Amino acid sequence: MPEIVELTAEDQKLVTLARGSRARVGALEGAAVRDQDGRTYAAATVTLPSLVVTALQLAVASAVAAGATKLEAAAVVTEAEALEGSGRAAVRDLSADAPIHVAAPDGSLLGTVTA
């Protein structure tokens, strides 16, 4: 599991947004990202017969669609034991070092991925 770090107030906000996105639609995961200008984007997992997008992929895609070129941080709320690879890769497409905070559905931090 990733290392446990102290969340800043801004990073805790990402966890809160991710929890809300997940709960609103009863999704498996919720995610939120913060771009270079401090704007936040939240999303939930989408699972349709013709389309499957992870919450983190969708949050990153929303940021890019709004003009983001870099991410400062990301958060994922999940019941999974590990961060899924495709969402992590999407974050890394925009930022090699942005922390990705992984939290349980109750908001408790499970760890932070920095690489």
C-alpha cells in the first residue's frame, strides 16, 4: 500500500469531492483532481455496456477538457485494496509527481502514491 502522509486542507477537499461523487450515483469509485490553477474536477466511475471509464480517468479528462495542462494533486475514494493502473497513468500523463491520495469510502486515508 502507498505511504501515509498528512493531507493539506486542499487535498482533504479533493477527498471530500471524491466521496460526494461516488455517493451521489452509488459508483464503485469517486475521484477528484486539482489543476495548475487550483480548479477542481470530480467524477465517478462510469460503467455502461459500451463504455467503462474509471473515476480518476474521468476526472483527469474533465480537467483536460477545461484546459488543464498540469495536475497538482488527485484523490480516489475506493473499496479496492490498490490504486488501479489506468487512472494512475492518466494522472501521470499530466504530472510525474502529483500525489494521488487513496481513501476508503469513509474518507480515511489509506495512503498516497507519489511515483
